[in-house]
Amino acid sequence: MKITLIEQLEERLRQAMLKNDVLALEELIADEVVFTTHIGELIDKQTDLEAHRSNIQKLVLLQGQQQRVQLYGNTAVVTVKMETERVTKKLESRLNKSHST
């Protein structure tokens, strides 16, 4: 496994999140994933997919910073700080920073 492949998959994931592409997200997100929001809330895969599926929010900005890829045999751990902006059904725009592993 090479770091460039992981970076390409991370970009596919970012694009799928921006497009609310639930089918791609189901494929790209590991069942065990945990996202940590800007307020420390932990989000699992099914909760994340439901948010995309229901269109309760639309990401308009998803920009990674400080991405780090660590390889352990055939396993990769990606840590990235994300700057996000989203529009909710209430038409509120929110700028957040979150961290995921």
C-alpha cells in the first residue's frame, strides 16, 4: 500500500462528501470509522451516512489541512484537520473545524 493511493482515496472521499454521494461513501468509509466534530461529538459511519442521505445539510467547503498518513503493514491511518462550511435545511451557513482519524 502506498501513501499516494491513500491520498487519492481521501480525495475521492472528500468529493463524495461534497456531493452527498451515499453509495460512494458507503464504499469508502470503514465500518469502524469515528469522526470527531468541532464540538467533540463522535459520529459513526451510519450516523454520517444518514446525514448525507437525508440532505439535512450540504457541505459547500471541505478543505483538509495537516493531513498525515501512517502505514502499518497493509493498514493506513489517516489523520486530517478539516475546515468545513455547511448549509443546513434552515439555510444557516456554519464554518467549523473538525478532526478525524
